[in-house]
Amino acid sequence: MNKLLLKSLVFLLLSITVLNGEENYLNIDAKHFESNTQKNVLYFNGDVKMTKNNDILLCQKLVINTEASPADPTKQIPKDYKATGDVSFILYTVDNVLKGKGDVVYYYPKEMKYIIIGNGFLEDTKEGKKIHAEKIYIDELTGRTKIDGGKNKPIQFRLRLNPEKVTPVTQDINTTEESNTTKDINITEETNTTKEIK
């Protein structure tokens, strides 16, 4: 019985090691690939699909700048990403799923920051938030999102409200109660300002 338990434990540990190893892989499919080792740049063109775990990025062109790994200076790791042309993505965080689109999307892995530029769209599926703006800044470390509207393109923000729990209000002898409903609202910022959401 102890041998069976030991074998099961070894199998489980090996499985966890293999699965954790898979998390370190970045898979990229494209019609064309080119690299410049002197400048530490990788170029992917044509129907680019980048995946890591469940995260997906789709675009027409992807440029990855690399740098030496602090753990092993002989190996290169991504420093930043720039995706252009019909960019869309789905990101899975610990407790949420983010969906986005834009003309250009930058990602800085060390800082865990994303920048969506041009026709930006971001949907927070957990909270039901939808944002349309010219520039959207996402900081995964702090959980903050900053939004900039364009000159003639105001920010559009849609938020799903949870039903409010309403208590009855007693006036003299009559009792009234508001109905519990879920409401969708659209907030449009008329001026070219920056909004920050936490």
C-alpha cells in the first residue's frame, strides 16, 4: 500500500512540474517570422496568434523586443510587445476575464501594464464594465485603469449595476416598496479628459 501511495505522489509531483513548465511557454503562430539578433527584436506578420496558458492575442503584426534574462544572461526574454492590425485579446487573471480590442496594443511584462491605443475597447466580464476610448491604460499590479478620450471621441463607459436591496419606507399608515431591478447605464464624458478607475 505504501508503494502505491509513493508512486501516486511521484506521478502527481511530475505532473505539477510539467504543467508549471508549460506556463512558461509563449506560443506564436504567424505566416512570416523574422529576427534581428543585433537589435534583439522578433517580428511576426500575417494572421498572428499568440497564446500563453488561456490568454490569446490576435493581430496582423507583432513585434517583440527582448533582453537578457536576469537568471541566465545567455537567454533572451520578452521586454515588451507591440501588436498592430485588427488587434483583439482575451486575458485571464486570477479572478476575472478581460476582453479587448484596439488599433495598437502594447504590453510590458515586468510592469504588467497594457496600453490600448486607437479605437480602444475593454470589457471586464466579472464587473460588467465596458469601456470605449482612444487610449486605455491597464495596470495589473495596482488594479487601476486609466482612460483618455480623443479630440472628437468622448469616453464611453458602460457599467452593469447590481440590484439594490431596498427596504420598505413607512409613511404614516401607507407602506411603499421600490422594485428590485438590474439597470444598465451609459456614461459619456463630453470633454477630452482622463478618467481613472480603481
